Amino acid sequence: MTHFPDDDEQLVSFLKQYHPDPPPAKADLEMQLMELVTREAPPIEHSHQFFWIISSAIAGSLVLAIGGYRFLTPSPKMVANSEELETFLVDNWNSSIEEIPVVTPTYTAEANWLMLSEPETRYVVSHP
């Protein structure tokens, strides 16, 4: 039971003095309740069944959609002729590691003027 602080003694005494009397209990109340419990079947809750049916249907449709997408997308095909693939890979590898000649930029008076007037903008100047 909760113990009230000392400053609530007036409230406690008021509640004790004016509390309502409970109604008298029937002598056979327990027997009546037990008859009701045994006589009536528990109510069937359809809301939980409906929830599980809907959530199962959503989960199943998601699994089918993802599985169908993976099944219907074409898988990468292997090359029938492995010599062509090897030649392609060797040519690409060799061309990617070759040195690229460095082109030294040549500046003209027009290009220098553009760079001095607006240094934050990049210009491409072509020469005939």
C-alpha cells in the first residue's frame, strides 16, 4: 500500500470518512459466474486471423516477385570461343598500359589574355 506524506493526512481522513459502501455480494455469485464461463464458448477473434492472412499474402507475393525477377533476367553467357576472349583481353590490356605521349600546351597571346581576364573560367582555344 502506498504511504502518503504527512501533509496529506487531511485528505486521507476525508476519504476514510466519506468512502462509499460496496454493494452486498450475492451468495450464489460464484456459481453464476462459473455457469457463464462453462456455458459460453470463447469468442473467435477474426482480426488476428485476417492480419496473418494479409501479411502472409504480402510476404509471399514479395518472394514471388523477387524470385521471378531473378529467374526471368538473362544470365551472362560464356563465350563459346575462349580464344577470341583471350585475344580481346590481351589487346585491351596492352593498349591500357602503353604510354601516352604528353602534349605540351602552347600558349598564345589570345589564350593568355583570356586566362588573365577571367582566371576562374577554363577556356579551350583552338589554333588553325
